[in-house]
Amino acid sequence: MKKPSGFLGVISLFVLVTACGPKNESTADIATGAENNAQQVALIDRELLFGNPDRFQGRLSPDGQMMSFLAPLDGVMNVWVAPAGKIEAAEPLTNDTGRGIQQHFWAQDSKHLLYRQDKNGDENWHLYSIDLLSRKIVDLSPYEGVQAQMIAQSETQPGVVVIGMNDRDARWHDLYKVNLKTASRELILENDGFATFYLDNELQLRLATESTPSGGFNVFEWRDEEWLQLFEIPVADTFTTQILGFDAANSGIYLLDSRDRDKAALVYMDLTSGDTDTLAESQQADISKVFFHPRNHEPIAYSVNVHTNQWTALEEEYTDAFSALNSKVMGDFDILASTLDASKWVLYTDSGNASPVYQVFQRENNALEKLFVTNPKLADLALAKTYSHTIRSRDGMDLVSYLTLPRDADENGGVAQPVPMVLLVHGGPWGRDNFGYSGIVQWLANRGYAVLQVNFRSSTGFGKSFLNAGNGEWAGAMHNDLIDAVDWAIKQGVTSTDKVAIMGGSYGGYATLVGLTFTPEKFACGVDIVGPSNLNTLLDSIPPYWESFRNTLHAAVGNPNTEEGKKLLQERSPLNHVDRIVRPLLIGQGANDPRVKQAESDQIVAAMKAKGIPMTYILYPDEGHGFRKPENNLSFFAASEAFLADCIGGRYQPLGDDLADSSIQVVHGAEFVPGLGPALEQAKVIATKMETAE
């Protein structure tokens, strides 16, 4: 059975959804801001960093005969397929001309590919099936305004998948068994309150979870024609305990479990006796990933990520395989897929300062075969290195952080003279920054900025004590962690007090607004991408299908149903402190964002305008929680680049025609970003010429 994502895969609610990949290479002119100490390294064209990758998301069919990937077709990401080992023979299976396809995977029969797609970022995902022989595409969830969730599939029933759809009640996903060829569906369960479901290897519904008033979850087992409580996941363990799947006999489950411990361990539970056996654990961090044998469902290996991702084999027969991988792969690697017999694994390998590579590992001879490089045009460019640090917070927390330095300022992880710095804050906040290539980080470093990424409290992967230390601490201790990290960088001589900008998406956008309101003179400027401005309205406007996680959100952020909680949320909302803003602010928002509604940006913009506080507000009518379309991505980061250069003095590539193919709408403040007004006019001229030509 394909393992369900479970609660951990759903609850990173305020993670920025965006795309950064290569498109093509061109020579760029160089403009300078107030200061420029980085003239030696060539400016990398924005389009190369923020356009489509050449290829992405490599996969092998379960029988190992075919390979698939996403790649541009007429500039839009589509699904391609080729015989295994013959990538040059690849052909497109889809012909999307709009937003592009972002996720695809194989059905267990190796005869169908599946992909999901929403409409302009609304996250009402449709699930589609592609028949490889006929090339026919079938919408498995052909209902307007409905979200489909992939729940499970199994080798034992290769022609069907189990999906959840909230077509009856927007709050709850009913379970259906759906035929891949015909889209005919069979109701498994009409759901009136369960959050997640777990099916065994025969696609029998066995377990489900339900929210508790405190924000934890009860796990129920379907036995003797009724739902019986199996165990409870307390609220303190909600983010660090997750069911992974069933064993081969369907008599027990594997789970990541932090109950009665701080760090999530890999645990086996016998469903008859309730006995548990700890299979693996680390004292340093949570077990973050487990690689299972696709056929016998036994765990093969697990990974722990403190500073980098480290894999360990669970069975002796795989020890040599992981020894070979650890010696051959430069940097981090993840195991993305496997053939049913586990003879071939698809790897994503990442050295940090080069374009990631998809490879196939052959267990027979421990050989690595390169599938493709995501962006081969980066190969000869001077990309920056990322260094890992542990920064101590004011109250003794260890903050695993990553510092990337401009290539020509980097002296073995330090700098001779301070350089401007961008504090890049991750979303979630129940996610984390990882070591690895990032188009945004490389863009900033190439423009002459140090980039600091901090795993502040509430970040995942470092145990439940660290994560829960952020409960009720939005704009509190979580923000203090960011300030402590900036102070560390200043003390280390990386940057100076007047040359630090803050930037982030989703929760990172909120952190940006907090930075400019709660510590108004700490940062020279801020870039907020889809960040909430009012925690009360944020929690009041969550999508209906988040209903089962409402209590968890209240426990972690603040409970608007209590006077104490409502007061806390008001105090920690940047909207209520706009009069403190004294530094430049750039805001980016998607009009269709279901998580952080457009109103979150609209209301802080209105409040700032009412007080005569300048800002720039950019809106995309065809985007959601982040910017997926390469043209929109390119236009926003072009504006951000000019904004940052004017603020803290890095290099910038003139906006030119980078706005031309986007849907950018500058709602307010174009005059506060150098070159933005003329670029908008140029984009209008180009659009008019194209319409005339048509």
C-alpha cells in the first residue's frame, strides 16, 4: 500500500507554496544600489533562477520499465514519460497551457500515471489519471469547488485508488474507491468528523483520527463493525507522532512516535495486543523519514536531520547499499521512489551549491545512474556555499541555522568585511529550513547579500519540546529567536546593524510584519509574501476542510474563543501596531489564497494608507498561497530585487521586460520600488503589441 501522508503532511499549514527553477540563460546588465562590494562574480539572470527547471520530479514505474518526470512543454510544466534509461525518447503525456502541473506519481499497475491540479491556486485539487496506452486523461474528481485527497493505493488492487472528496460537506472528506479508467466511484465511508484515514494493504479502512477538544487526536480502529478507540495522541505530540502504515500481515502498524519521549522514534505497534517495539531513535533529532519496502512493507532505512540528512539502514542486508550511497553521493540525498521489488531506487541528490540531480540507485551492484540534472545551465556558474551553524537563543535554545555568503565575499565561511544580509524566514511555522539548493537563496547571495535561515522554536524535526516551546509565542519567543540570530551574525562580523532586511512567505511573511512592527528599527526593510496580519481573522477564515485541525491551531497559536486567547491574538497581530512601521515594506499576495486570504494583506495596506505610511502592494489575480507561475515568480522577485538594492545596497538586474508575461497588479506604491513604474508601462506596451499581432 502506498503510505498515506497522515497528519504531519497536512499540518504545515502556513508554508509558502511557490516554485523556483531554471528556464534559460542570458547575459544581464548590472545596476548597483547604494553600496556594491560584489563586482567580481557575474550577475546570474533572474530567469535562470526563477523560471521552469529543465526537468523535475523524476520517477520510475513500479515495474521499473518506464520513467516519468515534469518538464516544460511550450513553457508550461507537463508530465513526460520515457522507457527507463532512454530519457532522450521522452514524450509529453499532458498539454497543460495554464498554471502547469506540479505533482505527479505512478499508479501501482504501472499502466497509469496520476497528477493533481488546482485552479489558479485555490487548492481545490482535482486528481487526474493518464492511461499510458491510450493517452486518455480522466478527471477522477470532476466536481467544481471540491478538493480531492489521495489517500491510498495498493499492489493488490492496481486498477483503483482510494481518495477523499469533500463534495457532500466542505468540512469533511468522504472516502471513495475510484476506478482509474472510468472514474466510477464506490463510497467507502461518509465522514462526519474524522481528520485522517489509514487503509491496510488490501485497501480495507482500518484506522481513523479525530480531533480532541485540547487539540490532540484520538486514533480509532474499525473492529467488530464499530469504531473503537485505540490510543490517544496528546496535543503535545500532535506534530511529532504519525501513523506511517501497516505491516505485511495487516496486523500491526509502524509509526513515528514521540509519546513518552522527546524525539520522534520509529515504533511498531501490534494492533491485537497493543504492545509496541521501538525500532530506531535518535537523541539528537526526530526520525524524519522512513523508507519502506514497497512489497513486504518492512522499513528498510530511516533518516535523521540535524544539520544535514543522514540515512541509516535498519536491516543488515541493506548496510552495504547505504554505505555505498554515503560514499558516492556528494551532499544530501532523499529516496523518492522504488520499484516494487526494491531493486532500483530514485534518489534526489543535493550538494547545496549546484543544481540538484535525480539518480537511480541499482542495488544489484550498488551503482548510481544519473537520470537528469534539474537545471544544467547552472553548472558553470559561481554558486554560493551554505554553512551550517548552531546559534544559542537568549533562553538557551539551540537554533540550527544556515548561512549562505556571497561567493566573492566568502572566506571559508566568514567575511573580511560586513556585507548586507537578508534574514529569510521559513513558513509553517511547523516546517524547517534544510541544507540544500534554493533558487531564492542563490539569487540573494549572487546579488551580494548574506542569507541567514533560522530554525526558530516551533520548527519541526528537533523534538517536541523545541516545537512546543513556540506555542502561544507568535511575535514572542519565536521572534526573539530570529532577533538573537541576527545579533549573532552582527557579532560574527557577517553584517552590520543598518544593513539587515527581513523576508519570508506565509508564516515568514507574518514574521516580516512582526519584524517591522514589534522591532521597528531592527530591520532596514521587509518583504512579506502572503503573510497574515491579524491572527484573529486568520484563524476565523481557515478553509472549511481544516475544521478537524482547528483545535490544534488554537492550542499552538492562541484560542480566539477565550478572552485570554483573544487578547493574546490581538496583541500579537501586526495589524494592531502599524503605527510603529518606520521602514520600507513590500507586500506580495495571491488573490485566490485559501489559507491566508487576500484580506490579510488588504487590511494592513488599508491601515498603513490611512496613517500615511508608505508601502508597495503587489497582487496576482491568478495565484494562491505563493506564486507558482514562473512569469509571476520572475516579476515579483524582479521587483523585490530593486526594492532590496535600494534598501540595503546590493546589486540588481534592471526590471526590463520581466513583468511582461505576468499577471502583476501593483495596487499601491509603485513609486517606492526603483524602476517598477516604467517596467509596468513597458509591460503594457508589450502586451498591446502581442494583442495587435494576434
